[in-house]
Amino acid sequence: MKKNLRLLLLAAGSGLLAPAGAALAQTAQPALGSSLDATAGTLPLSLKQAIDYAVKNKPTLLSTRLGEQSAKAKVGEIRSAGLPQVNVVANVADNFKLQKSLVNFGALGGGQSATTLTPQDIAAAQNGQTVNLGTVTLPSDPVPPQAFAFGLQWAGNTSASVSQLLFDGAYLIGLKAAKVYEELAQKQTQQAEIDVVEQVSKAYYSTLVARERLQLLSRNVQRLDTLLYQTSETFKAGFAEKLDVQRLQVQRNNLVVEQQKASRLTELSVALLKFQMGLPQSQTVALSDSLSTALVDAGTLRRSLGAADFKTGGGASGLGDVPSAPAPTTTDNADQRAQDQQTALSGARTGQLAGAINYNNRIEFSTLETQQALAGLDLANRRAGAYPRLLATAAYGFSGSGQNASDLFAFRGPNSRTGNGFSNQNWFGFGNVGLSLQIPVFDGFRRKYLVQQSRIQQQTIERGFETLRQSIDLQDAQSRTSLINALDVLDNQRANLGLAEEVARVSRIKFQEGVGANLEVISAETNLREAQTNYYAALYDVLVAKVDRDKATGELFRKASN
């Protein structure tokens, strides 16, 4: 993105004069009183307002926040496992072909006696009366096993069950992991916000530079029109050649084409800014900031940066010599080495490295810490798979049967009787309460290998800390070096621009006084536009380098929020 924007500027051309000894910094913005109204006619837009709007409305950020909401819903899903689980079940079945089973009546073989039971005997027994049963003698031939179908064609049941988790080690660890998981989603959202702030800042600065350059090109055209008019009048008076007028006309035509290109590139910069903000392209905007409000003293900025050094991360002001490390004041004993190792593992740096950069300011480091915590909880969770699991259960329901559907849904209770006095109840209640204890004994070493995977994942993240620290150190040194170099180039291009303007001014005066050549004026104007182009490119490089520096130190989003 930075290269593309810089190519746009280089293709467009020259730059803006700024006070000597000044350098670009973050623009101080007024407080945003309310959210921007994207439906207004022309929308005044400061850098802070652009950032605030983008953070609230950028489609990619809205998608990221949906992921954050999904993480919160996932947390709720995990917590719900510890709440009572209630289920209601109802079933109806048409047993159009009943399964039969053989029943052995051999015990009732011939010559033995059997007890007779009549409907009157059953009714009397149910009423609590004493019944004297009679006996009969069975046939002498034994009865072979007979096939009987148990149940009726139509059957149904309905029940309600409740279970409550009393103890589960994995669930308790899952509750801790749920909070960390939600925190990870929030940090991922913050990372996306930082990226949006970076993109909007660079696009806003690109638009500022393009706008200021367009204004300067307009002034160049006006100045060249004046010179062309004066030369034409001089030619009419016979004191200049027609060739001088033609050369200036060619110069003006080229400058007008360059102005038209710059105008289109400015429109493109505004379109890019709207895209980075998530603002509709149909919305008209007016940038309320100016480059002059983004200038601070370059010397002060250099002193705050120091000289970039890949070993110490700091140094003297300006581009002076890198200071050497101070001599050690203590002996290098085993205790000191152990302390330094522990300090390094904890994320700090000893000696001159201490305080050079705070890793915790970088959201990437904080995110990796959260991932490390999740990996530790994941390891504990898989180990907890060996713990017993205890649940309390309860169920209550009814089951019934009938020879047909209408008989099933007759819902006859215990007081229902047939005409001959037999009970014909077809629905019966049931209920139970109990405890369910689940003890994992052997799972084919599955849990063992899951624990190994979690340990490897945890070790991988621990190795990533050192890689990330080295990467942050490198970005810190690179951003500092890039910003210092950009400031030096800007100072040089500002000086060159001043010289080119002076040369062009003197050349115009000499030509008007008749002591200078027309080619000298054209050459001076060409060199001036080249100096302006170089100045604008250096100006944009400083702006981008400042944004990159703030991002490397973890201060970009904090500054944008103030």
C-alpha cells in the first residue's frame, strides 16, 4: 500500500513549502462530539473523525466484531453444560408385525395340577377380599414351547428427564478457558482496529499531500501564465523572439497536463480514503486538517528517536556515533546468569535493552500470551479427561399400548374396567431418580496422545515468544531508522526546493530585464518542479514512516484514540 501511494505521488509531481527545521508528526485533533453523519451533503473530515468512523463502520471490522460475538456465544455454550438439562420425549409406534418369543410350558406338563383363576377371583383380590383358588388336572401329554407376541400393535410413551452435572474436571477447566477465549477474540478485534487505523492514517496523509500539491500546481500555472503574457507583450514590442513565446507555451501545456493528472490522482486518493473508512463513494468529503498542523520540530523528534541500533535499540541523538555498552559492574557468576536467563524468558531485557521498548504495548505479544494461556488450559483439560464424571438424574413418564390407534389414545387409567369386571388400563406411569458415575478406565491411549499434542502446541507457542521479540526488536530498529532517514531526506529536499525557487525567481527577473535567456527560465522552472516532486515524495515518506513508527512501538491506536 505504501509503495502504491508513493508511486501515485511521484507520478503526480511536486511538493509543499514548510517552515525550516520542521518534520511531520501525528496531527492533534479536536474531540469528536458525535458520530459522523454519512448522509450529509459535504462531510467535514479530520483525521481523528476519519479514524473514529472507520473503527465503527469499516465492513471488515464489523465482520471481526461478529467473530467476537460468536466467541461470547461459544462461552455461553460451554457454561450451559453445567446447568440442568431437561428433556421431554414422546413416541408413538405402529408395531405392524409384532415380534414373537417362544415360551416353554413344559413345567405345566400332563398329570400335574394347575390353579384356576376367574375374573371374579381377580376382582375380589383387588378389593382386598380373600379368594380360595381351585385346581384342575392338566392333560397327560406335555405342552411344547409356544410362540407368543408380547405387547400390542400400537404403543406409545412420553417422559420428562432432568440431569444435573455434579462434578466434571474438564468442565471446570473449560469455564476458565472460556473467559480466556473471549479475551483472545477481543484482542483479535483490537489487532484489526490497529490495522484499520494504519490504513486510514496513510490514506488521509496521502490525500493531504495530493491536495496540497494540486494547489501548488495551480499556483505554478498562474505564475507561468503571467510570464507567458509578459513574454508575449515583449515579443509584440519587438524585444523578444517568437521562439521564446513558443517555448513558454510548450512549458505551460505540459504543466496543465500535469495539473490535470494531479487532479485525477487527488480524486483517487479521496476514493481510497473513503474505501479505507468504509464510507460510501457517493459521499462528498472535505478534509479539515492541513499539513501545517502536522508539523513539529525535527530536532526534538530525532532526540526522542535516537540513532537506530540493532544491538541496543537506542543511541545518541541525530546520526552520531552509536554509544558503546558500559562495562559490567558485577562478576559473571552462575546466579547472575540464571537471573538474566529468567529475565529474558519473562519478556524483559537486561542492561541497555531494558526500557528500550515495551513488548506489552504490542497487541501481537499480548495475543500470543493469551494463546499460551489457552494452550495451558487445553493441556489441563485433556488431562482432566481421566477424572470421574458424576451426574444426578431423574425421570418421570407414562407408557401405553393398544390393539389399534383409537385404543391407544383412549388413555384409560387404573379405574377403568371391562364389562366382565377385568381392568383394562392401557397407560401406566413410571419414575426414577439416581446418580450416574462415569469412570474412564481405558481409551486405547487416546488421551495420552492428546496430551502429547497439547504439550507440543504449548512448546511451539513458547518458542514463538522469542521469535516475536526478535521481530519486534527488528521492527523497532527499522522504523526508527526509516523515520530518521526520511527526516534527513525531507530536510535535504526542503533545502533543495528553496534553492530551486530562488534560482527560478532570479532567472525570471533576468529574463524580464533582458539579461537572461529564455532557456535558462525554462530550465529553472523544470528544476523547480522536480524539486517540488521530490519534496512531496519525501513529505509523504515522513508521514508514512511516522505511522509505521507508532505502530512498531504499539502507540498508533492509543494516539488515534486520544
